[in-house]
Amino acid sequence: MASIKYNEKKKYYEVRYDAGYDGQGKRIQKYKGGFKRKSDAEAFLAGVVNSLNQGTYIEPQNILLFQYLNEWLENRKDELSPTTYSGYEVNIRCHINPIIGGIKLQELRPQHIRSLYNKLKKERILKVDGVQRKFEPLSNKSILYVHRVLAKALKDACDDELIRTNPADKVKPPSPDKPE
């Protein structure tokens, strides 16, 4: 069951829909507001109903990329060698999180990742752990390693049904630099 109503007081459309059932058979109702036009609310609702019918519905969450990556890395600490863990940690803390870590995990798109790679190719000053640091441009091989870490974490987010698709799969990382 789903409905669209206009909120006279707030001057926007609201959508209510059933997102399945809980463990006791009670309906789980969800609400989304803020649609200025009825057509926007209808389009949103059609997408939700379609994904519910196909079994691909993913609950909207406000987790940021940096929160997910930090938790993902911590949960894999025992599976990784100390050297691998250290490499992942540096790439996440120094390269990924300062540039795109503030984006919601479910709103991360391939263009954000492409932008990350372009920024990593340039000299930059970033605030890391509360300190301004200057970073030299990364080599293509280093950016490829950043890509592998990010792609693996996002693949796990897909497997955990936090996101529908892995945006890193749609981005071609740079080829490693060829020795001269």
C-alpha cells in the first residue's frame, strides 16, 4: 500500500509506502517528504514500488562513506596481514576519506570516484587527522591500489545490501605507469 499527500502546512508532497513486514508480520511503513511537485513524488514512489516488487529494495540510510570505510576496515583487521591492513588504512585515511568520505554511501556515483582519481593525480593540501598536510601527486600504480581498496569495500557493501550497485565497477582506473 502506498499514498501521496500534499502537506498544506509545509507546502510539499509526502509519500508513504509499505517496505515489507517485520518478524511478527506487522507492516513496515516508510515516509519520505520534501517533494515540491507531485510528479517528483510519483516518480519516487514508482521507483520504490518497482524495487520492492523486484526484491531489490534497499533501505535508505544516512551512513557516510568515511564511516562505512572505517568500520569495514576495522571488521577486516583480523583477516588481513599487518602490512595489507596498514596499506588499506593509509589509502582510506589519507586519500579516500579526505576527498569523498563526506558523501553518503548510497549517493556515491562513478563521477565522484573519477573526480577522486583526478585529484589524486595532482598536488594537494588536505586536512588529515586534524592536521593540514601536503600530498604529492600519486602515481597511476598508487591510484590503482586506491581503486582496488575502494572497489573491494564497495563490493562488500553490495554484498551486505547497503547499496544496489558498486560505482567503482563503472570506473576504469588508470593503468600502472610503464617503466622507461
